[in-house]
Amino acid sequence: MTTTDHSNRPETKKNGIFYGWWVAITGAMNMMVSSGPTFQAASTLFRAVEDEFGWSRALVTGVASFGRFGGAMLGPLEGWLTDKFGTGKMVLIGFTIGGLGLVFYSQLQGPLQYYAAYFILSMGFSLGGFVPAMAAVNSWMPHKRATAMAIVIGGSSLGGVFVPAIVWGINTYGWRETTLVIGLITLAAGPPIAYITGKRAPEYGELMKQVTKSDSADAPTLTQHDFTVKQALRTRAFWSMSMTHTLANLSVGAISSHIYFQLTDKNAVNLSDASAATIIPIMAFAAFGFQMVGGFAGDRVSKRALLPVLILLQGSALILLAEAGNYWGAVGFALLWGLGFGGRTPLLHALRGEYFGRKHFGVILGMSAFPMGLGMMATPVIIGRVYDVTGTYVASLYTLAGFCAVAALTILLATKPSTPSLR
């Protein structure tokens, strides 16, 4: 992060609790709001749009790819802006754009407006969501990085808890009115989230002096060297982690866009809307629980040893979803997905922070997210097109499981890089 303004140094404790934990908890609130419309609830909104307009599955779900285009293209810029101007400004700007994008989305009438609105709201949540939240917690919590990042990422999972309420709102009042309310909530949430997470952490040495013994006694050896972007790009670890994250997240983009269709289509699991709406909260609770377990374990044992197993479990969940023919099969998928996807997510990000430090974490994360964003951009529309041609998701789900198997191998190449000054 940028140099600390010592004239406006934040308190490192608030109500007797280390301030970094407040940053993590508020970061989780950020993720609940910013990932809800474009991740957890995306497929429910897509179903409502498809029902109203009768557009093809590729066109309806392809908007997720179009919306992620901005995040993929601007990922490195978002990271640089976060490192330069701080999390607070990015959250405030991003949530304002995202909220207005949702308001615009609630008024759409045709495909062009549909894509434009989704691009705007996705751009806003990309600017103010994941990268700023993770950069803030990485800066504040080097001694409990995996646990703190698990809390932030867990907010995205907990956003799924609200899916039944969103489905109820769509069925009772309509998807336009429901989307408008979500937009207004977003506009109201931006300022307080920006205020709490926007406080800059002290310099590394000073921060560690102020961390209580109970916080740091069981912490692993901490990275003190902050890699520059050029230094990080020269390491095998950067590229192997980026490849792993890209391959593993291809299925994340597919699930966020198509899960509700797979659960409700007559030639798939064939659940009612009410039953399908309960599966996503199960996914959310399972992912949240295992994100906490993964974060706790990642601060105590080798992250690189845990990651291949968890990524393989994520792939196994996709196979189970492809073969699920009833409600309990869908529940099994939700639990296994929560274990694999939930457990591995904070570990990958914490490993990146552990290897490359704090100062340039935002832009390094943004650079890593570039290929991941491109992959997640392509997957929803490709799978939608395959469905339009074949009428099934089975082959696509098996293919995505194969990508997870490859990702379980590429993460093994992510050994800790040497400090550049020692080379």
C-alpha cells in the first residue's frame, strides 16, 4: 500500500479488538453486497429475464461474460488504483457505480440496454469489491492472513443466504422492483464500508509491534519483503498461481451463471423454483464454513499441500452435479462444492500475499486476476451456447471438472520465490 499518513494514523484497536479484524468483517459485508447480484443471485435474475423476454440461453447468460470483460481488462488498473488511492475511495466510487447500474438494469427493455446495464454494475462492483477488500485485509493482517481473507471471501458465500428472499421478491413483486431495491441498498452501503476499510494500516514494522502476543504467537514466518510487480512477474510462483486460479475459476463462472438453470431445467435436476432456491443457501453456508476452516488451517499448515486436494474436491462436485437427478443429489453437490471451492479460495489468495507482501498486493492481485477474468468471461457464454445446441450441461460440467484436475497439478509448481535481493 502507499506510505502511511502518520498525521491520520488509525487506531490499531477498537473496543479492545485489533482493528484488522474489523477490516476483515467489513470486507465480508462488502462481498455480500458486491458479489450478490453478479454471483450468488445472478442465475435467478437470468431466469427471470429469460422468462420475460424469451431470449436464448446464450444471450441471457452471455451478459455475465460481457459484464466480466471490464473486470478482466481493468484488473491490473484496479489494483494500481487501490494501491495508489486506498480502499476507501475505490469502495465509494465502485458502489456508487454499481448501485446506479442496478437501477439502470431494473429499467431495461432490450438486449443492448441489458448488456450495457450489466457492464456498468459489474464494473462498479469490480472497482469497489474484491480487489480493494482483499488489499485492505492483506495490509492489516499479515499475521493471520489466511483467516482474515477467509472472513472477507466468506461474505461472498453468505450472500447466497439472501437468494430465497430475492426469489421471493421476484415472484411476489417482479424482478425489476427487486433489482431496484438491491441497487438502493448498494448505494446506502457504500459510505460506511468505505469508511471502515479505508483506514490505512501502519507500516509493517510498526504494525507487528502493536499486534498482541496472542495474535502472533502461532503465526508462521511472515513475509517482510514487498515484491514489485516486475519482480513478481519474474517468478514461477506468480504464473503457476495465476494458471491454477484461472483453471479452477472457469467452473466458478459457469456455476454462478447456470446453476439455477441446471437445478430447474426439466431435463436436468428438475426442481421447483422454491426447492432450487434452497440449494444456493446450502452452497453458501457450506462454502462459508469451509472457508473459515481453510483460513484457520492455512495459517497453521502448508497452504500448497492443502490446495491440490481441495481443488480436486471442487472438480468432483461438478461431476456430482452433472449426474444429480433429484433434490438430495443437488444437496450433495452443494456440500461438496462448499468443501472444495470454499476451502481452497482463501488459501490461494493468502499464498499470494505470503509470497509477495503488502505494498504492491493490489496490482499483483489485479495482474493475477487478468487471465482468470478472461476465463470467467468466456465460460458462461460458451456453456450457454453448448446448451442451446445440445440441450444439456453434462459434457460442460465434466470438462470443467477436468480443468480442476489440471489446476491441482499446476499449484504444485508454486514454490516460495527467493527474495530478489538474495538472488
